[in-house]
Amino acid sequence: MKNLLIETDKWYRRRLRMVIWKQWKLIKTRTHNLIKLGLNRLQAHMFARTRKGYWRTAKSPILQTTISNESLQQAGYIFFSTYFRSVRV
């Protein structure tokens, strides 16, 4: 069960990153939000202009470091494996 929940969490976090990236439709919005998340201006502008698909971009190292697992948890998202560990005593 533990491994199934960990794999589901990986997919869930990638899906969340994809949805967030999709919500930032414009290049200007993507650049601004990436700078706000700690990326330098040049890298943010280069990455915001990518022509890759949403799903592929969600797996990129830049998006995984700027929208980290900790920041998703702080935003209020609950992950299955974390909940399973807290319930299973």
C-alpha cells in the first residue's frame, strides 16, 4: 500500500504543477511568478517561453524546484502517503 500511495503522490504533485503552469497562461505571468518563486530574471524568462507541453513542463527540474513539495503542502494540499502515515499508528 505504501508504494502505491507514493507513486500516486508523484503523479498527483506533477498534475498539480501542470495545472498551476496552465493557469499562468501568459509569458509575462509565468515570468513574474517564477521570479517571485526565487528564479533569476534571465532563467525565468527563458523557461517561461518554452514550447513544451504542460505535462512535460511539469516534470522539468526548474518547475519542481520552484513549486516544491513543501510549497504545495504549505498551500494546503494533502498527500496520500502523508495522511496514511498519520493515520497508521
